[in-house]
Amino acid sequence: MMTRFVGGLLLLLVTVMFGGVSLLRILEDDDILSDWQVDQFRAGHAHAGVLVILSLVYVLFLERTRWSAPKRRLAVTVLIAGGLFQSGGFFLHMLVGEPESFSAGIAVTLAGAVLLATAVISLGASLLRGHQDEEWTV
């Protein structure tokens, strides 16, 4: 079951790579985005890449728990939604926000942080409590 999530995450990583190419093209044409917008683009792009890698590691450790399949699916769904919200919020803030002001993008980024924290704390607590399989092989 988790193999499909990993496959999807690897394909999602390709979209992050495409975002990097898009950023390079934007930077070549100075008058498309302001410096502040470029900073938001970079932040969203960087968060997306790091969070996809985190998700791949998360799935590896999630497989070590004794959680039921539905609980694992829920955990991965919360994690992926959190990653999309966290990074996507920067892009939304870039489009609708202003420097040093609150916007819907910041709200989405904060919601993503809460979802990510929920997923990571849940897995971490489960692993600390010893609810993992007997054998660990990496």
C-alpha cells in the first residue's frame, strides 16, 4: 500500500524539479516578479523539496509501526496535505499577499505546519512507545 504513496511522492519530486527550472527562467527576466515575490517563490519551492524528501523518510518509518492500514493512510494523507499547504501557502502569499502583512497564504502555511506537526508527532510518539515491528532493517 505504501509503495503507491512512494511512487506518487517520487513523481511529485519531478514537479518540484520543474519548479526549480521555472524559478531560473523567472530570475532571467528581472521584471516579472519583485524581489519579495522571488523570495516567496524560493521559500515555497525549498519547502516543497524538503517536505517531499521528509515524506519519503516518513513512509519508511511508518512501515515500522503496527498501525492499521487505514491509520497509516490517514497519517500519510495528513503529512502530504500538510506539505502541500505549507509550501503552497508561500506561493499563495506571493500571489495575493503583501510584504509584512498577513494574507490567506500565511494562513494556509500555518495550517500546513499544524498538519505536519500532527503527523510527525504522532509517528514519533508511536515509535518512542515501542509500537514498531521487532526487526528493523534499512
